Amino acid sequence: MSNSFKPINRILLGPGPANVHPKVLEALSKPTLGHLDPQFIELMEEIKSLLRYTFKTESGHTFVLSGPGSLGMEACLVNMIEPGDKVVVCVGGYFANRMVQIVEKIGGVAIVVKETWGRATDPQKLEDALNANPDTKVAAFVHAETSTGALSNVKVLSEIAHKHNALVVADVVTSLGATEVLVDEWQLDAVYSCSQKGLACVAGMSPVSFSERAFAHIKNRKTPIRSWFNDFNLLESYWQGSGKRAYHHTAPANQYYGLHEALRILKEEGIENAWRRHKENSAKLIKRLKDELNLEPIVPAGERIPHLLAITVPEGIDEAKVRVELLTKHNLEIGAGLGELAGKVWRIGLMGYNSNDKLVDYCVSSFKDVLKK
Ligand SMILES: *Cc1c(COP(=O)(O)O)cnc(C)c1O
């Protein structure tokens, strides 16, 4: 007979998942409801309303997909793009590269605007690509590129896209809940996020929001949406409609309780306060890593994701060994570099519930202990 699984209570300061708020863990264990139960439908309505608050949007086309952030990425792209459509994708890291792969898989023509890994996207490069490709349908970019720690100016990129009559798909997976995301003001047409980073919930849910412009664009498609699970029309018939709701898939009810609790906690704090908290704690961490350990972020000041830092590994240090020691000796998980930055950086996240003074101290003292040797 095997025993029940007992996970170690790790401190998760990597690029995600972050630690889940204790109240969210509690919410997850409440009794399960059927996915068409009237009370569950009320919960869905509340989640939609809380998500509109979180995304800063009035759009009624704001709901949740039952799957990780990558599902949101695929859903936004597969609904917005038809085979043969030109899509300009700004790529300065691993996750934007994934957007390119999806665009190509669904038959879109990807035009890649390359940026140096570790830098924010240069808006002029997007402008040049759109000038060279005036028939572009969609511009896609990542707000907070978790693989490099760079934060792009999505407001400016979106303005440029709209000036060229392209619709905008924006990845706000790492930014939502932790740094300013203003979906309506920035005119983002299709956005997606995740539950396990800034929202301090478990992984496996992807909040999405579509603008009225995106809605009209999807309704006017000449070809069918090349996905069943991600077909916006089918999803809307489950998430929308005051009276009848059509079964689409079995929503993971308990996970939705968790998401509801996470969003409720965020609203209680006030999202502007949460943005400020993330900024302040990360500023403290950056300063202390520099002053006490001479560790530096690779991203220039002004282009950094406030709550997810990529730190340059000093010469002569075995970066993997440091991560192993942090985990085994200090119970602390941080992230390695991805793609072009593999072996060159550590990635430290102070996201959601984890953005606090105590963990700034813990992170600095653990690094001190490990690097001392
Ligand atoms: C984490 C992440 C994703 C993927 O989210 P999953 O929940 O792991 O599928 C996509 N984009 C960015 C910017 C991310 O940081």
C-alpha cells in the first residue's frame, strides 16, 4: 500500500509557478459542483467580473480557458489568424518564439521582428516591419518576456499596430496582476494570461479577453477556426448567455474556486497596490543583490520586468550548482536561463503572494551563503 503524496513546501522564487496563497489552497478543497450547476454559473459570472477588473477592461468577451498560459496563446492566435494571413511577431525571447511556432502551425505567415534577448522590443522595428508589410493582419508581442526579464512597452507597440490597421495579440502571462496591464486603454485586441504567476493561484487556467474589434474580426472570418477546443464561438456559448449555457467541456470546478479566491484577494488589496508592492520589493532585491553580492540584472534599467529578474551569472561560477544548493540547502527554487541565455543567467521571481520583505531577505541571505563558498 502506498502512502499519500506529501510534497515538500518549497519556496518558489523562479519564473513560475509561484507559491499559492494559503486561502487559495483552502478554496481548492471545497466540495465540487457540476459545471452547469446554477451556483457554478454564478461563480463563472463572478470570475468574469473579477477578470474584467484585473485586465482593466469592460469587454464582455473576458473569460477563462481550462489550461495553462500556452493554451491561451494558442487560442488567441488560432481565432485571430486565418491561413495565409500575415502576422508580425516581435521576438526577443523564448515565449515570443513559441508564438511564431503557433502562427506557422495554423498556416499564418510569420514576419519576425528580431530583438536582442534581454532588451525591450524597439517600437521602430515594428513600425518598419509594418511599413514593409502593409497587408499585415495581426501584430503579436509579449509584454513581460519571462525568459529574459525584459518588459516591452505594449501601449506604444499597440498604437503602432493600430495605425497600420493590424489587430493586436498580446501575451500578458507574467505581467497580469503584478505590473500595470491596461487592456482597454492600450487597445489590446486579444490577450491571454495564466493563473500561476502574478495571480498566486495553481497552474492550469488561462484568463483571456477579446475586444469588440477582435470579436467582429472573428465573426467575419472567411475560413473556419482550425480548432475545436479553442473555438471562440463554442467557448462563448458556454461562458456567455444569460439563460441557456451549452456544455463545452467539464470545467475544473475546484480550480475555478481557487482562481476566484485569488482574484478576490487581488481586488481586496487593490490592483494598483499590488503593482506598487511588486515594484518596491523587486527594487529592494535588485539593490541588495548589487550592494551585497555585486550581482547585476542583464536587462538595462527602465526595460525590466519589475517582479522577474534575470541576473548575470558571474565569471567562474557554476550556475547549475548554485541552483542545486539553493534548492537542497535552502529549500529555494529559482530559474535557469532559457534558450540563448541558458547557463548565463539566473531568473528570480517575486510574484503574487511571494512579493514580500521576508522573501527578499531570505533570497539575499540564501545567495550569500551559497556564493560565499
Ligand atoms: C509562463 C509563460 C507562458 C506559458 O505559460 P504556461 O502556463 O507555462 O503554459 C507564456 N508566455 C510567457 C511570457 C510566460 O512567462
